Amino acid sequence: MFSLGIVGAGQFAGQFVKLWGLHPGVGDIVVTDLVPERAARLAAEYDLAGTQPSFQAMLESDVDAVAIFTQRWTHGPLVVQALRAGKHVYSAVPMAVTEGEIADIIEAVRETGLTYMMGETSYYNPATVYARGQLAKGAFGRLFYAEGDYVHDMDLGFYDAYRYSGGDNWKATASYPPLLYPTHSIGGVLGAWQTHATSVSAIGVVDDRGDGVFDTEISQFGNDFSNATALFEVAGGGAFRINEFRRVGYPSYIRESRFRFFGTEASFEQLVNVCLWQDKHSVEDVTEHLEPKRTLSPDDPSLEHVSPALRDAFTSGSAPVHDRSRLPKEFANVSNGHEGSHHFLADDFVTAVNSGSLPPVNAWVAARYTMPGITAHESALKGGTRLEIPDFGEAP
């Protein structure tokens, strides 16, 4: 059993605090936030052991591990500081925003021997779980192509989320480059296909909304791409394509991540509300097998601080394809989220820390989910120039 510090008490953290609070492998939980009132509210809501006044104070305390739920471009340096302070780390996505930050995390994990896990939901997406199982059986034949989409329009909750986290300067941060948040699309592909990207060519679409978001004069990142597409070559032969869309006529509240896999003997396709397994002779509708069953009402009081347009992501339960047999009994009938991923994310981190084992999305895997997007954004800035992708190898 270990003690845990929550860093960032925003809209996402509460869902995991609830799960870790129930987990028999976790002891005391404390929380810190740049807005002390948010930390105090989270501590009171979930009856936590207390709060810390700052991230530094958290690192100087005796907690064994920290879970980082801060702004997405801050993760890399915070993770390294925590590891160097002797803490195991769970980090929200993305892993980092530069090659150097990724290298620093891997070096810190290697030198300290501590657990690092990136909380990528798509690794546990029902479509990814299903494709992973079909690949293990050899049902695809030779897999040679895949697609991963993260299609989430800004109007469907992201404006509210950025206002909540960004304060008066929210438009500067709402322009975050789509390809620097690539793990929901890449992670679903590579979470099934055991390979890695070696090169990429990408195209960015300049935004034309004119509301100050995705405006290079306002953007903290100098970014005006609201949509982007990237084509990756993979080791061993083959390719996959991802879409990262923030201006799109699509019901992302139903399904924001979706995947397709094509092999020489069979293929699998996931759309908004249908999933199909196909071979050379027939089509099988596997939608029910991959459909999570809701475990929480979108009107539940625990979601009052989450934008209504984002609440569907926090109310989904497990799908039949999910194997819940390894989860703690305390998680039964407890709210889940992001197509059934939250329970598995929470449990895999606890298991890794308490057993000293590598979590599925460890530092080396996280790098392969994150670095391709960083290189893809560089390619898009260069008009689609094909670039080689740095690779940090596999876990030792």
C-alpha cells in the first residue's frame, strides 16, 4: 500500500481520486492545486487526508507517489521533478511536448527505478482491446494499415474546459496544437499494433473561425492549426494515419476516439455507433460486444464542475470486451469513464507501484505514443515534409 498526492484538482482529477480512494492498494491521499480552494473542495468531497500548499511542498512530504493532472504542456518538467524527488508518477496525457522532455523522463525512470505511467485512455478503448485480441490470435493475417481519429469539436465542451483551467488568458492556451495531443489517436492504434512509427508527413489546417482561438498573435504556442492529419510509416512495414480535429461536424460526445485496422485476411472498422469485423467473405456486427454500459447519470452531483458537453466521457461503464476479473471488487458498480478505461488506468498504476512491475503504458511506450505527434507537428509547420521520428527503444 502507498500514499498518493494529487497534483491539480481540476475537472478530471476527481474521477480518479474516487477510484484510488476505494482501491485496497492505496493509503492516504492528499491534494494540491494552484487554486487552493479547488484543492480544499476536492479534499472535502472525497474525505481525503488533507492538502498541500504547493507542488514543492508535496514533493517534500512523505507521499510515495504523485498523480499529475495539470495543464497538458506542463507535464514533462513536473514528472522529472517528482521522479527525482523519489516519487512514483502517474501522469495525464500527453507525456511531454518536446523530445528533450521525453528523454529527461526516460532517463529519470531508468536512473531511479521508480514507476512512471501515462494515463492513456485509448489503450483500454474497447476497439483497441478487441483489435489487440484479434491480432494476438492472428485473425488479421498481416496487419499493414490502421487509422486512429480523435475528433472533438471545440464547441462541444473544450471552450468551457479551457475557460475553467486557463482563467482570463484562456484563449492563449485553447490554441494548443492538435498534434501535440496525439495520444488518444496514436495510442489506440499502437495499443493494439505492436510496432512504432519511424517517419511522418503531416498537414495542418489553418483555422478561420476568427474568435481569437487558434490565432498566432494570441496563441501561447504560436499555433493557428485547428485540424491536422498525419501519415506514419511503421517499423516492419506498413502505415497508419491519424486525424486530430478540433473544428468538425461530428458528435464527439457519443464517441470521440475511433479506430480501423486492415490486414491481409480481415479488417475491423469502428464508426460513431457501429463496429464491424470483416473478412473476405462476410461482415460481422460486433457493436454490442464493444459498447460500454453507462454507470453514472450525466446529472450526477459529482460532475457539477464538468461541462455538460464533456460529461458523457465520465459516465461510460465497461464493455463486454473488457476483462474485469482482475479489478478490485471495490470497483464494482462504481462510475467509470472514457469508454471503460478509468478503472483499468487506476488499477494498473496501483499494481505497478505495489508490485514493482512495468505498467502497460510505461515511459518507453508513452514515448512511442507521444513523440510521433511532436514530429508530426514539425512536419505540418514545414508543409508536410517527411521527417524521421526519434525512437527511445523499448523498456529494459
